[in-house]
Amino acid sequence: MANVVKHVKVYGFTEYLRAVQQYKDSSLHLFTLFTGSINDDGKSWCPDCNDAHPVIEEALNDAPECSCVITVYIDRTTWKDKNNNFRKSQDLQLTSVPTLIKVGTEKRLEEDQCAKLSLVQMLLEDD
């Protein structure tokens, strides 16, 4: 039986900060997925994000109990700005989307790594 994973969807840097603040001190295993926003056709403007999404969803079926994934949707205009907060933040220093991070650790996957099931499963493993 698959574990229940709490999904939190946010849009933009301020909402991301609010969500992390809300969940970081909880007993949840906290992960953040930074991904391209979804267009009207149901796809992201980011091809790597489209490839990674089903892989991450599959891996989440075996995530540790009490896990929470904050999915941060970033619009293309914001992402292409080299001075955006996601890139400039000392805590994040994002260089690509998708990026999957285990909050509070150095563990992260970037770009095509997020589309490799074995890598995503390793990142999600309970320590």
C-alpha cells in the first residue's frame, strides 16, 4: 500500500518561503520540488520538468511515512531572469528546473536526474 504524502502547491518565492516556514519544524520528511509552471495545455514550459513529473510521482508512492512535498511552480519569465530570488537565495542557489531538494540537507537532484527513478527513490529514502 502506498504511503500518504502531503502535497502543497505554491506559486512564487514568497509562497515558497511561507510554506517552508509552516512545515520545516514539523515531524514531516520535507521535500521541495522546483518546477516550471503549467500552461493551459496541462504541460510545463520546461521539457525536463515534463519528463520528471511522472517519475517523481511514481517514486512518491514509496516515500517515507509522514512526507510532505512542496511543489513550487515558477513561470518562465521569472526563471529566465538571472537575478530571480530562486537563483540568488543563499539557501537555494538554484541553477536549473526541475530541482528536487530534501529540506534541511545537502541532498538534491537537478534537471535530468529528476527523471531517473532510482535517483529519486534514493533521495526520498528515510535516513
